[in-house]
Amino acid sequence: MYIDPQAGSIIFQVIVAGLLGAVFTLKRWWGYVVGALGSLRSWLFGHG
Amino acid sequence: MTEPLRGSYRDPSGYVFERSGTLYRCVRYSYAEDYDALLSTGLYRELADAGLLVAHEEAASVNAGVADAYRVLRPERVPFISYPYEWCFGQLRAAALCTLAIQRRALAHGMVLKDSSAYNVQFRGALPVFIDSLSFQRYRPGVPWVAYRQFCEHFLAPLVLIARVDPTLGRILRIHLDGIPLDVTARVLGGRAFRSWGSLVHILLHGRSVRRHAGATAARVRKAAVSAASLRGLIDDLERCVRACDWTPGRTEWAEYDRTHGYSTDAQTAKRQLVTDYLRRSGAQVVWDLGANTGEYSRLALDTAARAVAFDADVAAVERNYRRQAEVGDTRLLPLVMDLTDPSPALGFNLRERLSLAERGPADVVLALALIHHLGLGKNVPFALMAESLAQLGRFLIIEFVPKHDPQAQRLLAAREDVFTDYTLEVFERSFGVWYRRLDRQPVPGTDRILFLLERTP
């Protein structure tokens, strides 16, 4: 590493990225759930 | 050893040098594993094919002249080097999004950007391209992104200042070459920092954390860990914040000039024809259009020239010009913010890191259309100084003499005393005659203006 990231920036990043990472993971998980429910509906009732 | 370019000294992974007019990048052994990973992961090919990173070829036969040279690369050359303090809002935003797009693709290939300097981005016309192929390193799980603060100071801070405070604040980058410090940005924003998530979190709170933990121990920093999912979340959020920054160029006196210049349609057609004839006669490939406004004549120049740079001091006019070019994905016309009474000087360490405007020339042809009254009557620049300055920038000069009684010149004199006794055609010709020989001179039909084609004397 040749640039100085600054300690305070690293510490802050841990907190902010932690929160944003949780949101990111939840969104992906929710995407899977919605996708799975859609597939299940198609399988049960067919298209249209 | 071949001397590195003076601005290429920060990163120990390698350096850029020039030999016989060709640009090379030396990769040192210390960077060998990361360089190999850039190629073997397919990241380099993907980014180069997408036009996000300049392509290079390995120049095996070129000796960099240092013992620890692992590879020598011959990168594709960007036609004109511009700097973030010369970009309009849209360019800064496009450069920020380009950097984040690269970071996202790098993560998908198990790599990460180790820096996010705005100086790593250049423009080919309206399209941003990353120029530093040594900015990548292999991703180590859990390690925070070391370039997070740099990204915020180089990109987010000026974008937020332009969008929320004043469109001319991008020029602050000229005095903060390493990015606008977060605490400075927060102070300028004041209460406006609370108006958006991006300025509240990535500027204000981020800056406070930097100040508060300035004395943190190395052990505490080493313990800090960020998961890959968190890093992706951070990149997504930064992109959202950059996209949320918006600025619409309002009506300024000069951004509206192409509709308010007062030319009749016939006069305008005649002037365009004259300029085209002069451009053909000069055989120009590279045109610098000074006082280009929204770029009408820069685009005209592209009918005969290979590329053009359109300079104007009015940020709204440059923004409009850029947006027009970006819409069509143009790669030949580069609009830049430049005040000709205060053009970009040489800057940085030893005044050699960032080149002055003149050092980035010369152009084949300089266009100075409807410009001299702004410099002469608006900024008090005498013709002698104007001629000396323009002569540094290019071989041919297409310049329009605007007499004092012209309506546009009279607008500039409306509220001030006319102290410009030397603003005459005779003094104009004498002053420019010191530096140039006259190849042609034609009146612009329907006006009292005169168009000159001049060639610089050796």
C-alpha cells in the first residue's frame, strides 16, 4: 500500500461497510426469495 | 536508467517514461505477482475490451535501464492529458463512475484497486478511461479498501460541492491536488451536509472519524476487517451517492451565447464557411478552440481535423458541450474548463507533476473566435500580451477581430468607462504581426468583424 488510507478512514469503513454489507446481503437474499417464490408460482399455476 | 516522467513517482510498483516520443510503463519486480494476476484473472482483457482501461502491449525489446524491471509496457496513448480541475461536473461524475465500475469488476476477479486517484482517469473525447494498469492488487479477504478516503476526496467531495454549493467549486481541486480534504468539504457544505446520505456519511462523518482517530495505533488498524459482501455494499453505496449528485447547468450569459450572439443566419453561415476554408488550408489535425462556448466551431473543426479540445471558462457552457458529446459517445472532442486569463499552470512537486496548458501543446491550429473582446475589453488584456500568449499554443491561428462598436463588444462596455484606446484594428495587426505572418484576412459578411488566418513565424 503506497497511499495513506488514514486510520480514522479505515475504522469508519469497518462500521459503514458493515452496515451497507448487511443491506447488500439482505437485498440479495430477498432477491433469491422473490425469485424462488416466482418459480414456485409458475410451477404450481403455470404461466399466465 | 531512463528518467521517469516527473509526475510518475508515487507508486513504487513502476513508473512511466518516454523514449523517442513513445510512452512506456516499467513494471518493477515488486509488482510482478499482481501484474501477472491482472492478466491471468482475465481482468485486464475484460477492462481493455470494455474501453475502461487503456490497452497496452508488452515491449520485450525495450530496456527500461533498471535492474528490477519485470516488464516494460507500451500503453495506448491518450491524445490530450487533462486534469480533474479542468473537468466539468459531468466529466468528474463520469470519471467517478468509471473508477467504481472498475473496482466492481476487479472484485469479481479477485482483485481490488489499490488507489482511486482522479488523475488515473483521462478522457478520449467524452469517454473516460483508466490509465494506470499498475493500480490493481490481489484482494485479500477481510482487508478494507485502502483507497476509500482517496475516492471520497478526489471524486465525491468536489461533486457534492458543485451540486450543493456552487458549480465553480470544482476548481478547488487545483489547490488540493490530493483531493479536497473531507473536513474542508464538510465546513464548506455546512448544514447542507445533512441533506443527503452521501454527504452526511461519506463526507461529514467520515471526516470526523479521520480527525478523531488520527492517533490510532497500527495494531488497531490492523485488526480492522471488512468482508467481501461489505466491500461490495460500500461500492454500491458510493455509486448510488455519485449518481444522486446532480447539477443542471443553468442559464449563464455565455452558455446561452450560441442563441444570443446576434449573428444573422447568413452571417453565421458565411463565418462557418470561412473557418472551414481556413482549417482546410492549414491542414490541421489537432485543433484547440479557445473560448469555445458550447463547442459549435469545435464540432465544425472535426469535419477537417482528427480531434479538438474545446476550452471555455464558463462551467455551464462546458457542461452542455460535454453532455452533447457524451450522448453520442464521441471520442474526438474534449471539452474543458479553462479561464484563458488564468490558464492551468504547472503544478505539484517541483512544478513538474501536472503540466501547464502550454506544455501540453502545441496544437496545429488555435481557434480564437469571438474571443478577443472578452480578453481585451472584459479582462483588460492588451493585444500584445494576447498575441504572445496565443503564439505559445499553436502554429496556425484563426482569429476573429471584433471591433469596439460591435454590439457584443458594446455589451462589455455598457457599465464601464472605455479606457481601451489601443483596442483598434491597427494595434491588433501590429501586435499579432510580431509573432505571426498573415496568410489571409476576410470580413465576416453582414458584420464589421474580420477573420484572420495567421501562421506563427519561426
